[in-house]
Amino acid sequence: MNTDSPEPRRPAIREYKTGEIVVRWEPRYCIHSGGCVRALPMVFDRTKRPWIDPSTASADDIARVVTACPSGALHYERLDGGAQEDPDATITITPQPNGPLYVRGSMKVFDDDGRLIREDLRLALCRCGGSHHKPFCDGTHEEIGFRTK
């Protein structure tokens, strides 16, 4: 084993691009809610590598689905002059049954020391207390059987 150089790190943000749109995925924030897979299975297919293929649907359809991603793990950039994602006019917080808080709007999240740790338009925040990526949800609520009722 060669110990002279560290293993290459996987990129924090992965990009999938066509001439019309770039889809960015941040695995660290993905809670695998599955909305993207259900809405556009030809684009988002977890059984394929790469699992995102933006060449199989229109940029408009992809943008619509990406904007619905509750955790902010998916984002897009239009390269064809199409509309970019705009933040919701107000910040909304919607508790999910037995799951995280979905937050939408233009927001910043700071740590205990006042350092900015995330700026986004969509977030899934942990409310079960078990996430290993607090304050963000990491899906642990499913593993620990978190129930709100």
C-alpha cells in the first residue's frame, strides 16, 4: 500500500451537465426522500452510475423537480437562458410526519460560534435529535423509529 499520498477525496458537490443545464448534487445534504426519483426516473436513477443523467429530460422539467428537493442537496444552473431558481418570498417551516423540518426561503444557518455553515433556499433540519449532521437531517429518524405522535 502506498502511504505517500492520501486517498483522493470524493468531491463535496458533484455536477451533471448538458448544454442547457447543470445539476449539482451534494450527497452530504441528501436525505433520500425520493421525490426526484419518482418525478423523473429517467434522469434520477439510483441503480445507474452516474445516477443523474440530465440529457434524458428537458431543462424545464429538471429544474421543476430539482426545485422540489426538500433538503437542498440538489440545485441547478440554467445554461440556456432559462429562469434560475428564485427563493420563496417568505421563509416557511413545515414539519414532516415522523421526520425533519422542511425549510424554504432564503436563509443562513450559523454554528454555536456564529460561523456561517450553510446558506441555501431549501433545508431539511433534524428534529429527532439523532442526526450525525446536525442541525441538518441525515435520515436517522427512519433508523431510530422517531415518531411525532
